[in-house]
Amino acid sequence: INAEYMGEKLEGVANDIGKVGLGAAIATFLVLIIHLIVESAESGEWLTTHNLKKLVDFLIIAITIIVVAVPEGLPLAVTIALAYSMQRMQADNYLIKHSSSCEIMGGVDTIATDKTGTLTLNKMKAIKIIFGQNTQLVEFLYNRAKPLHDLIMDSICYNSSSFLKVTPDGKIEHLGNKTECALLELARERGFDYEKYRERHGDYLRSFEFSSSKKCMTTVIKSEHGKARIYVKGSVDRILKVCREMITDENQRVPLDEGKKEAIRKTLINEERQTFRILTLAYREVDNNDDLMRIDEDSLQKDLTYICSFALKDPIRPEIPAAMDKCKGASINVIMVTGDAVDTAVAIAKEAGILPKDYERKPGDNVVMEGLEFEHLCGDLVPIEDEEHKKEEEEPEEGEGEKEQRFGLANKDAFAKVAPTVKVLARTTPKDKLILVTGLRQVGHIVAVTGDGTNDALALKRADVGVAMGIAGTQVARDAAGIILLDDNFRSIVTAVKWGRNIYNSIRMFIQFQLTVNIVALFLSFIGAVVLKEAPFTTVQMLWVNLIMDTFASLALATDPAKEELLDGPPHRREDSMITRDMQVNIGSQACFQMTILALVLFHSESFLKIQPSKGVTFHNWDESKAVHLTFFFHTFVFLQVFNEVNSKKLKMDDYNIFSGLFNNSLFIGIFIITILVQVAMVHFGGRALRVARLDMHQHLMAIAIGASSIIFSLAVKLLINFVFKKVCLESSTSGRGNRRHTTRGRTLVHQQTTAHHPAANNRGADIPLKSMTHGHNA
């Protein structure tokens, strides 16, 4: 079984069923042997051909019971459920690389998601331009002085590494950093072609690509008169602190002191709170000499001149708030991981539905954290070793190479306190995402993480399920992921969770059905051997039952389409049993009902059904008139299983309507009808070969009616249990209130008696405290 977390649980269930089946087979064989010994002792005939033939028949029956009991349909059901879900998910904008990722998505309780392209439309556009404290729409730039206008355009075009692609229909695609592409598109609209700038190879002296740790990008180009110009762009915090002057919107240079810097910061923070991403431009002119080629990037970024800032916006996808509501209903914690400033991240998280609309950040609330703060609190990644890892190293699996080093957090306890509350990580680096994913897994969460960049590969590998972006994602990120989103949409992740839960649900439906059949078949085989001194089912009949409950059932129950109701409730946990309490009640009650009905048919057919018993009818002494009894028994048994297959589609005790969603699965309906037709044909044409007799229409309808009664019985059990449970809860609640009232009265009476016998009872003032005490207890 390929599914990682479900494999161990199913292996335990399969082993238990197999052991019970083996025990039943041995017990049945021994009982039949004892009967044969007793008969041989009475007749005095031991080593006869008849006895040897019976011995072989007993052995075949025992082997058949084992074959029926062993759940070989369980791996088939898992495979079908995974394959079916993968096929349906691929039709819903997924590319599944590892089948186990489908199943694991059903247990995900935390999703760490990027913002750009996943929560947003990935259509970044420059909306505003800010000169100091003067905020204007970008169109304001068009009327500025030409030197200032050209300086901004040069800064955008020279200091860039992304590309714009014009499609045949005239649309522009962004290739690379979306924020940078939005500025390149703005420059293109103003008639400045970045490609022509890049063709001037001799102009470029040095270039430092954007660094997520430094939050900036630097390019050095040749200028006129033996000068060089340094262009810098990046976060406002990074750039403002190394600026000594600024350019106003009137193209005037003015000194930039701390007071002005703080005013600019407040202006930009206000824009960030409106979900804008801020990108700041600065420059500096220096002498073009040898020293310029030797100094590092930090030394280049000194005494800069602040040019302007752009406010860019990438709109939230319209379907994201609804997807977040589904996550909340499914008890899935969504953590947004972004490189944006805190105020921008908070505003976007509110708009997306990750944070409440009225959220106000408070120091130390650990709901919104910056990357540096988060890393400082949780510590760096350190190598860890546990007993399981040591065992894996001592006993490597065949064909495996050296085991990968495992890492954990240096401060796991601190992370455990943060994990339940954190919703937004801002100003993050790929390392922060890796720390987050590692910590979440270390404290027991099942984590899905999204990523699109090369630096996200480690986090994608470390997560339980790595989800890469199909449009914006790099090849490295796609290689590291288990699932690729072809539309880069967060809503698709929620749908993947639904399909993952559906796999778990389908397997549970199959187990519920198979365990019921197993219990009934094994019980009747054993009881039949004890009382009738022969198995009530022939080998061929048992194999047909095995086909019904393994192959047919796995096809019918493992291909149920995913329902929205699967997202109403928490995910299953690693330690959850495959068989829930509701399933235990369904299996136990249905098995008892079927065993009772079939025992009556088997042992009291003559009184209830007016059918002659079939004892002693074999292939060699065939009598069709006497074979009707066991034929009707076999017929009834099969129809009970067929209709119980309908019951098995409902796993919860409060799910009364068995017909809801019944007709959504055409394969289930087809198998249901085919099973009935084949069963009727077997009984009608099987004859001596299958040890069945032809039944009349009345007997056929009676067997079908008894089978259908299992549906009515299942509904009655659910109604009864829910009624009794509610009644017990109501009585308990009423009793609790009564006890509290009785206690209150008792206390009041005591106080009244105390007041009456108090030496100062006649003193009105002395009575006041006692009354006050009484009212206090009543309260």
C-alpha cells in the first residue's frame, strides 16, 4: 500500500482480519473432523474412500474460508481510490507526481501558503507613486520634469533582470519577479524599452541580483564625464537608512534627515495598510575608478539619494475568501508566508480572510510575525537523531543509499507555543519557510506548503505535501513537490484536501462493508459445521461471495465522488483508528441482524418458510427439491450483502438519508444491478454444478425483501441510538440542574436555621449578613 500514513493502519486491520479468518478456518476444520471421527467410530469404518473424500472436502472448505477472510480487496480498494482521485484531480488543475500525496492531503491540518499568485491574481500593477510624503497616481509622473522622469525610467530599466513577453494576441506576460515586471510594463507604456538598455553591454559595470535577505538589488553603470551611477531598489527600511538626501516631485534635491525619513515611513506604512506593496528607488553618482570594482555591495549603498517609491497592487483572487471559510470549517490552519512588509501582509491577510477584519496587531501576540523575529524566537535548524532514525541507519532498506540527515528546531518548545497562534509571517526568507515547516512537523502537524522558487525546494521536500506552482514555479520547485497546481490557485489546494479526505472515506466505507460480510460468513460457516456437520456454503459459492465483497465492493465504494460535506469537520489524525465508533456500531448491529435472520433461515426453514431442509444433499446424491433450502439461504445471504453495500456508504450515525448522493456514482449503480442479475442467473442456471436449485418468483422476491430489510434495520438502529443518546443527555442535564437547585435550597435552609437560632436573631441588624450569605449562595 503506497499511502504513507494510512498504510500502517490498514496493515493492522488486514492482519487482524486475517488472524480471525485463520482461526475460524481452523475451528471449522476441527469441528468437521470431530464429526467425521464420531461417525466413523459409530460405523466402525475408518480408512474408506468416503472418509478420505470428506477429509479433502473439509480441507477445501477451510482453505476457502481463509481465502474469503483475507482482505485481498483492501489493497485493491486503496489503489482504486488513489487512482480514481488522481484522475479526477488532474481534471481539476492538478498534476499528481506521487500518489501518496493525494491521501496525505486528507490529513493536512496546516497549510503554509505563499501570497503572490496563490492568494492573488499574480497581476502586479503600479498604482501610485510617492515622492517623500506626496502620494499620487502613477499618471502624475507623466507631467514631471524630463530629467526626473528619465531618471526614474533609467533606474527601472537598468536595475532589472525580469522580462516581458508579448503574446500573439497583444497581451503582456510577466516572466520573473512580478513586482519588477510591473515597473518594466510601466516603463514600456512610457516608451522606454528595457531590452534596448540591456543591449548596451558596455554600460554595465557591476550587478547584484535581488537578495531576499538584504531585500534589495543593485546595478552599477557607466555615466558621462568619467562618472558611474549606482541604482538601488528594494524595501523602504533598507534604502531609507542609507540615504542622505532626496529628490522632490519638482526635481529639487533636499537633505534627508531622520525627521523626514520617519515622515516618509509613516506615509508608506499607510499605503501598506491598504494592501499595497512598496518598492523604493534610490541612486548615487560616483567616480568611475578601480575602487568601484573592488568594494562590496554594502559599501556601494552609502550616501544614496532617495528618488521615489511605487505602490503596487496584486488583487486578491475573488474566490479566496470563500476558500478560507472552507478551511476554517475543515479545521485547517492557514499561514500566509510573504516577503511583504508587516502592514501590507496584515492588510492582505484581512482581505483574504486569514485574519479577522477587526484584527489589531499587539506586541507579543504571535499572530503576525516578521521573519527575523520568528527565527530569533524559534532558533535555527539543528541536526537531530531519534530512536527511529537510528534504527533506520542501522538497518537500511535494500537498494537504499545513505540516509538523509534529519533536522529539527533548536528551540522546539518556543515554537510549540507560537504554532497554534501564528497566521502571518512577513518579511520572510526561504529559510524562514523551511523553519516553519520543520517546526510544524516536529510538533505533530501534517503540513502542506506551497512554493514557486528554486529556494523553496527544501521546504517543499520537508513538508508532508509539497505543492508547486505550475505557471510561476521553477523546474526545481516542481521537481521537489508532490503536487503541481496547474492554475496556481489556493482554491485548488482546498479541493485537493477534499479529495484526500474522500480517499480515507472510501476506504472506511469498504472496510465497514467487508467486516460485516466477514463476520457473518465466518460465523455461519462455523455454526453450520457444528450443527449441520457440513458447511452451508459450497466452495464456488464462497468464492462468489469473495468476489462480491472484494473486487466488486472495491470498485463500487472506492470510486465515490468527493462531497463538499467532507470539509465540514477536522481532518483525521495520524493516531486515529480506521474504524470509528459509529462504524463499530454499524458493523456490529448489521452483523447481528444478518446472523439472526440467516440462522432462522438455516435452522428453522421448515417452520417459517415451509421449505424442506437440505441436509445431506451433495453433488453425488443431487436432489433439486431438497436443495431449495440452502439455495434460498445462499440467495438471502447475497442479497443482504448487496443491500448492506448501500448502508455502508454512510459512516455516521446521524446520516439517515441513505439515498443522498447514491445516484452520483454510476459505477456503484452498475455494479449493484450486475450483482443482482448474476446472482439470479446463478440460482436459475447453476443447478447441480453450483449445488443450487431453481427458486420460484415468490422465493426470489422474499429473498430480495429480506435483503432490503437490512436498510430499514440500519435506519431504525440509528434513530434508536440517537433518540436514547439525546434522552440520556437531557436527563443528565435535568438531573444536574435539579441537584444544583437541591443544593441551593439546602444551603438556604441551613442559613435560615442559623438565623433563627442565632443569639442576635431578634436584632434586625444581625440578620442582614445571614441573608446576604444566602443570596450569595443562590447566585
